[in-house]
Amino acid sequence: MDVKTFRAATMHEALVMVRRELGPEAAVLHTREVQNSRWFGLVRGAPHIEVTASASVNVPSRMPGRAPKPATPAGQGGMMRQPAPARPAPQSPAPTTGYPDDVRGQLTDLQSMLQELCRRSKRGAEHDLPESLFRLFTQLIDADLNENLARELVERVRAEASGAELNDPILLQARIERMIEAEVPVTGPIAVQPGRRRIVALVGPTGVGKTTTIAKLAANYRLKEKRRVGLITVDTYRIAAVEQLRTYADIIDLPMQVVSTPREMREAAARFEGLDLVLMDTAGRSPRDEIKIQELKAFLSEAGAEEVHLVLSSVAGARTLEQTAERFAAVGTTALILTKLDEATGLGSVVPLLRSSRLPLSYLTNGQNVPDDMETATPCRLARLILALDQGLRD
């Protein structure tokens, strides 16, 4: 069995190496990220992508086989031909005993991979894609989209695009952008009407940037929109956060209330009756702490919050983002704010998050500068960020 392993800096480069050496019909058996090391393992190098592939492994087809032709009886059609020797049935890989540990481990891994390939009802065969779609697939993988989502999008492109489009990388790029745009619901900026108070709360786990985001919103609405803005904070667990927000309130010249109970929250909201916008900063809650989540729900209920924006860090993993959104749904979240785009290596986890949470995006933030480093989310902008076509946020 001719099995080879290739290493490269990106998935795209590794798959190109596979095609170049093994041909377009090569089967990708396994992929993983490996960490290079230098100086006898004392210094860690940049991670690489390792792809195991083969040009000789045949994955059994799920299509029903053709019925065998009946044998020609003797005397009909001339001399009876000797039947060709039957091919031996595929055998399981030989036992791996007697091999060194590293070889035995590799053989075991290959056996597991082949069994998994046989079990799949749909073959994720990237190697049978046209060259243009193959490049599009590797681009999506490099942009940090998970393999299933990348394959889904590429298959949709193949089904919907015309023959001319499949040969035009620019048209394919435009089509994939439109597909991702369609996956991004947005709310637009917070709608503030003069003379009608609107209470907006920001919630989320610890350390995602809620207080800084509150300050950015307050500065923009007070200094640029010329609205009457007030601040309420219930983040009494972190004195530093209260002082940070108070400093911003003093600089921007905003009234601010600090509350520690739901009753105090109701009274503070009543004192801000004559304002246009009241922004509420809340303490970071662990999504696993049901008691704290219910406590937060009580605060929001007493305040009469009309919008509850869940603030999430784009640095977090896809599963963490989805679980956090699911847990905070209990407090009545209405929109998402993504922060720390400047620290994220990719935004491929955003589409699964939007699908699972069913929440629209309101704002994107990219840094600590107040009131800068923030913009209203739009489908086109986020699609380009996900595909790594844009860098950073707009001024």
C-alpha cells in the first residue's frame, strides 16, 4: 500500500503537494496539525499541516455493483474459456505485532482511517473536485472554516454555478461571498429616538471586553450622535471594572449609577427616565453557573432592558462560542457583539455560531481604543473578514 505523508505551512500547500506527487485521483486519508520543534525539542516552531494520502487505496463504493454476466456454456461460441481466477476478497490489515512501536501506531491509525472511510455514506472526496473548486475549498480551510462547512459551501457552488462560472475564480469568489453574506443576519446600530428612553444591556462571560465596549458605545452616542446617555453598572464583583467605567463617564461627562441588587436597578433606571439611551454594564458570568445566570436575568427584568447584547470574544473556539450563546439565551439575548477581532487568527467559527444561536450581529470591535476600534456589523463586511479578504476594522 503506497501511503505518503506531506507537511506544509497551510492545508492548501499540503494538498497541492499531494496532487503534484500522487496525482488528482489521490485519496486523502488523514489530516492533522503538528508542532515543529527546534534545538532538540526545547524551542517550539510554527505549527504545520500534515496530510496522509495514497494513490493506491481504493475506497469501496456505495453504489450497487453490476450483476455478473452469465457464463458461456461449453459448445456455444467456441471453446470454453477458463474462468479468470477470482480476486481475493479484501482482507483486513495484517496484525501489527512484531513492528516497532511507531510503525505499529501508524498502521493502526491507517486501519482506523480506512474503516471510517468505508463507513461514510457520503465521500468527502476533495480530490475529485475541479481545480477551481479545489482551490476554493483550500481557501475556505485556510480561512479557518471547519471542513464540513467548507465542503457544504463548495458543493452548493458546484450545484448552482454554470460551466462558465466554474472556470472563473473571480465569479466563484463572488458567489461564495454571497453565500456567506446570506448566513449573516444583522441588526444595524442601536436605534435611539430623542425623548424616548431606550435601555440596552451588555452581558457575557468574564474577560470578553464588555466594559470597554460599553465605553465605546457611550462615547459614540454622546459625542457623535449628541444623545443624552447614562450608564448603569452591576459589575460589583470587579472593583477595577467599576472604576474603569467611572473614569470613562467622567471623561465623556455622563451620569452613572452603581447598583448591587435588583431593587437598586429598578430605582436607577427610574432616575434615568429623561435620557435617550441607558447602557447597562453587567458582571461577567460563567455560562455554567445557573445561579448567576438567573441572578442576571432578575437584574435585566427589573431594569426593563429592551435590548440584551451578548458580547463574545472571537478568539474563543467554535464549541465554546456555541455553548456560551446557548446558556445565555436564558436571560433573553437579542443580538451578538464580537470583540477582539485583532487577536483572532480566523473567523471561521462565526457562521456555525450564527446558525446555532439564531441571533443577529450588531457590532464588531477590534482593539482597546475608545471611541474607535468599533463598527456596525454588515453581512458584506463580515463575509470578507471571514474569508480573510479584509483586515482590521474601518476607520
